[in-house]
Amino acid sequence: MSRILLVEDDFFECSRVESALLHQGHEVVCVGDGDAALARLDAEPFDLMLLDLVLPGLDGMGVLRTLEARGSSVPVIVSVTPAGIDGAASAIRAGARDFVVKPAGALRLKVAITNALALAGAGAVSERPAAPVAGAPVRLRLAHDADWTAQDRSGQPAAKACGINESLPFLDALGHTRTLEQLEADAIRAAVSLYGGRMSEVARRLGIGRSTLYRKLSALGLPVPEPVSPLAVAAE
């Protein structure tokens, strides 16, 4: 698989993400600040960097600006908290390929890594847009025949297959970055599809409260799934 540089100063988050990436077959090197990340990039090759934006010393935006000045081609995925999601737009403009919101699940990490590597390999974007294009068509969807298995007892999703559109889902038809609102709507639709009527689990995986989730579903015009029956829960 890929060799990934994980830049995260929180020990527990670093351990959690590292475990998910190792389980997917990646080789992972963890560092805790921006200066250490640049030093590792100078010393050895990496296929991708997963970069926290909030770091001691040189922060994530500083790392992105340094990489741009060096002409580095390593694809970067930035990691943000729900409260700091506005920073993801600045990071995309600064050269990041995608972003994830903490605590990102294994499936979201897999999709982001696949997209970032595909974009880097294809050289699909030659110029960065000054701002996202509003009203762009949605490009991310779950395949109708995606084969999902039940969650295990630890609450981790076990996806046998996830049909993602081969086109890059965080870009519109013109190759410009889609808005954060559109990406958020895609994430909500995917989570509701994956976790069904378990709305507490949907909210937890998205990192938001249930009341916020219901408001967002209403704003998107999406129906609230029927609660999973006790028999169905027991069968899992």
C-alpha cells in the first residue's frame, strides 16, 4: 500500500489513526509537529501526508506554505476539528488535496487517501481556484449495490465494499473544489445510508449532536430513517 506521514500532536488521536491506517495495509510514520514533518520529508520518501492543522511550533498552514515554496508534490490531507472546519477551505486553497474531520473513521480516511493519491497521480488539477464554486453537482455517492456488513461489538463499521464514483468527489465537473456545505451533505447522506436508523451512531460518527443532525437532515430535505427494531439490533 502507501507510505504515509502522519502529523498529529495528540497522542491518543495519533494512535487511533495509525491503527486504522495500519489495518488498511499502509506503512505509517508519526511525528508531532510541523518542523519534524518537514525534516522527515527531507530525509525519506512518502506517498502521502495526513496533516493536523493545529500543531505546536510550525502549524499545518505553515507546513503547506513551505511545501508550496519547495515545489513539493507529496499529496496532503488535512485533519480538522468540527470547530475548525473553516480552516479546511484555506488548506485546500494552499494545496491540500482533501480534508477529514476528527475523529475521522476508517472509511472516511480510506476514501480521502484514495482520492488524494488518484488526484496526485493523474495531475488532474493544474491550477487552484481562488474560491469554491457554489451550486456544483454532487459527485460522491454510495453505489446501489454496496455490500455492507453489520458493525462489530466495538462499534467499528465493517464495509465489504464501498462504490465511490471514480471521479474525484471533492471536485465539481469543472475540476474546482466543491463547497464545504456540499461535502458535509455528502458525508451526512453516506453516514445515514451506512448506519441506517441508528441516529445516535450517525451523530457520533459525524462528530455532532443528535439535535444538530436532525436540523441538518431537515435542511437537506432528507427523511429521518425509522429506528432499528430491537430484533434487528439483537441480530447484529
